[in-house]
Amino acid sequence: MGNAGGDQREKRVLVGRALARLRDGAGMTQEELARSLGCDRWRIGRYERGKSAPDVVTLMELLKAIGRDLGSLQRELEAKKGSPRGIEVLVRELDDLGARRRRK
């Protein structure tokens, strides 16, 4: 068997780092982003460190708050990882991660 848990963690970390770079590029702090989303700063920090993954709706809201879209996130991931994955695959995986987290 493969290491599915490790793969999921790696994906969360990659997405989290990309989100952090996009947020930094937008000139926002975690606190400012959290305030705009109506959540606590620790939640943004957990996403950026890969400790948890936002569901698709939250991801879209987060990207909108920093003035970005899924294409921006995909380009950021490809630039740092060389990932050939399409954004549809990324969204599906994030949605699956969020659903598993809610069931726990």
C-alpha cells in the first residue's frame, strides 16, 4: 500500500505554501485575511502550514479576498512544484480532504 496520509499531508502543505505566497503578494497579513473572511487568524495559519485544508467554498472565498482566482493558485503551484495537475484535480482533492476532515 502507498502512503495516502503522507500524500494528503504533502498536498496540504504545497497548497498552504502557495496560499501564503499569494497572500504575501497581495500585501495582506494573516490577521487581515482572517478578518475579511470572518474567521480567526489561527485558521489561516493552519491552512498555510498544511495542518488543515480549506473546503472548496472557503478556498474560493480566500482567493477572492486576496484578489486571486484558482488559475493564480494553479500557476503558483506549478511554478514551485512543476506540478502537471490541472486545477480541476486540485479542487476535487481539496474537496475530498475537507469532506474527510468533517467526518472525523
